[in-house]
Amino acid sequence: MVDDCCSKKGNILTELASKKDQRRVLIIVMLINLTMFVVEFGGGLVARSSALMADSVDMLGDAFVYALSLYALHRGARWEAGAAIAKGGIILVFGIAVIIEITDKIVNGVPPSSNLMLTFGSMALVANLICLAMLWRFRTVNVNMSSTFECSRNDVASNIGVLAAAGLVGGTGAAWPDIVVGSIIALIFLRSAWRVLAEAIPAWRQAHPLQNKALK
């Protein structure tokens, strides 16, 4: 009986410790994303780069994503799945926003500054690689953390695309690389939104509301 009790208590403490680690990591990556939104958006304005501005707004969206993940911790499977659904919706909105930005760029686009794109794009890539490394060990813990990891991985892909566009803009002096990379980023967003929602919606339906009461 005593051994069984200690075993159960140990499992509970392990779970609580894991949640605490998740919260600490989410707070750090949320602050990183908020900081980089300000830095990269300002750089995008100066460089006249729609890719940089779109990427920075995505980082602001990720900050909200991490805030949702923090809110869902300790609230049960249904809350975690609900937060994942909200994150999937945010990714979808940003995918549509990038498409709108691409359309505007085609009509009124001016070639951006490739040097500034490289500078601010590199800063954003380093920041997102740090976030990705911190989230790596939590990527399969639950649907909430899995969708959070998905957002961070998308950011790294977007940053690499921005750097590639900067190199091509510098080499060609044209705006089309910015447009092409923006299109790819939009496709990544839409694909990721589909994956997150396809996993989160069934999880939300399966999680019974009484599970949340049991955790209180």
C-alpha cells in the first residue's frame, strides 16, 4: 500500500514538474517573440520588405500562441485542445494575410533593401532557432505543446525563406524574390493550419468537460 501510494505520488509530482518546465519555456519564447516582432517589423519598414514585415507579424501571432498555451496548462485535455484550435485559426489568418500582402506587392511593390533584409532576417532566424531548441523536448507531450512546436518550426522555415529572398533581391535588383518567398510562406501557414486543426478538433471532441473539474 505504501509503495503504491508513493508510486502514485511520484507520478503526480513528475507531471507537475513537467508542466512547470513547459510554463517556463513558454514564457521565455513568448518574450523572445514579442521582442523580435518590434525589431523585425521596424526593420521591415526601413527596408521596405513585405517579407520581413509579414514574418514579424507572424512572430507577434506566435507570442499570442504561446500565451494561449500558457493559459491552457493545468486546465485539462479539453482546454489544451481548445488552445490548439485557436492556434490553428491564428496560423490560418496569417496565411490569408500573407496572400493579401503578396497581392499588394505585385501591384505596388518596390524592391526592398537586401542588406537590411539579411541583417534583420538573420536576427530573427537566431531567435527562432533558440525557441525551437527550447521547445524540442516538449514537441510530443500533448496536442497543445505539439501545435506550439509546429508554430516555431514554421518560423524557422520562414526566416530561411526571407534570407534566400534577400540574396536573390540583392543579385537581381527585383522585387519578385520577395513575392515568391511570400507565396511559399503562405503555403506553409495554410498547410500547418490544416495539420493543427485536423489534430486538435478531434482531441477537443473526445475530451470530456468533466476532466477539467477533476483537475481542480
